[in-house]
Amino acid sequence: MQINEIINKIISNEYEYSHHADIERIADDLTFSQIEEAILSGEILEDYPNISKRKERCLIVGFSGDIPIHVVCGWRGKRIVIITVYTPTPPKFIDPWIRG
């Protein structure tokens, strides 16, 4: 996946949230606009190639203001699906870019 391709899909409203992403968004008290802002300003932190039966996915790190947000995206047909979202915190993450 390429960040420019993901950004274009977000801008053109060709994306959707998985049920899991919506649950995690609410749990971390994140708004849809914060997640969009994080993607639009983000970069791919980890790329997960086409493994087993899952399609290509990636982990994006971006910010909404000073809030770091991780977004896992994948493909659902020609649309981007936001698989999960969360704020990276210890002990799983030392900072937004480094796993603990």
C-alpha cells in the first residue's frame, strides 16, 4: 500500500470503518475527523504484505493536533477499510514510532 493512494481514497470518501475500528475509536475517545486528520498527515510505519488469506494492509502513524494515532488500513474491493484505530501508549509503544 502507498500512503498517497490511501490519502486519495480518504479525500474522495472511498473508505469505510470496520465494526472493530469503530469500537476502538470510541474506546480511545477519537472522532472521525481526528482519524482522517491523522491519515492525511500520516506515514506508513509498518507494511503487512499479502499474507495467508488476508489482503495487503499497513499501519499508519499520524497526528491530530498533538495526539498520536495509529490506523491499520487494508483493501475492501477498491475501497480502503479502516481495520482498527488506537492511540499508541506504553507498554506496547515507547513512542508513536517504536514498539515497547
